Amino acid sequence: MRPDNRTIVDALSDDEVLDLILAELNARLPVALQDDPDTYVHTLEGLPDGLRAMAATYQLDVSLTLDDLGWHFGNWHHHGYSLETARGLRVLGASRAEELFDEAYHHARQYWERLDQDDWMQWYHGSPLEQAVAPLTNEISHLLEDGKVMGLWVRYGREHPGLLDE
């Protein structure tokens, strides 16, 4: 019996699946696009659902690894990108993580203008926003195995073995 895509993907390690996905994203989305959030979001809209979701959640993975949800909105201060990230979590099957992200985004919008100022990083520590998102960050990190959004990518890739051919 000839192996199909599903068998091949199942035989790969999680790291190998992740490497394949990252290579595909890098080929389709040059890093320079991230310098212009409007162009980046527009480019995401042209990707197949799974890859779009993964590209939209990449920076959340970085943020949860290094910081918290509030810091994420300071670094990635763009409404369209925030909506894409929430959508990405939903597509990847993380509905509770999407709810937590949406709640954090709601809190961040209350301080949106403040997050757009040059000194937002100094303001953020101890701020009402940091305090409001702390329990949300804790829960989403726990749900996503210490904030590893890319674990969702691997699961999605295994469930959708034709992902890279779309």
C-alpha cells in the first residue's frame, strides 16, 4: 500500500512538522512584510486558512514566551492584526484561547492610545492593563502548554496533511 500524506505526516516528529510549516510560511511571507502591519494583514488574507492562522499567531507565541498578553498589544499595536490573531486561534481549534485573547484585546483597547506612545514600555509595568491581563495570560499559557502556540500548528498540520499543498 502506498503511503498517503496522512501517513507521512504522522511519521514525522513534531519538530519536523513544525520545520516544514515554518519553511512554508517563510517562503510565502517575507519577514520585511512585518514592518508594515497593513500590508502584512492584507497578505495574510490571501493565504489558505491554516497557514493564515499560523502566520497570524506567530507573534503571539513569541509574546507569550517572553512577556504577556498586554505586552503583545504594545508590540503588535494594530487592530487588524489583533483580529487576525483571534481568528487564527479559532481556526487552529483553540476557542478558549481565542476568548482569553479577545478579553485581553478588550482591555488593551481601553489603553490603545497609551500603548501607541513612545514610552509605553515604562508605563506598562504595574499599569492597570498589566494587572487586568495577568490572569488571562496565566490561563492562556496554561491552556497552550506554557504559551506554545506552535503546538497548535503541529496538531493542525497533522489533522490537515494537505496544508502545505494549498
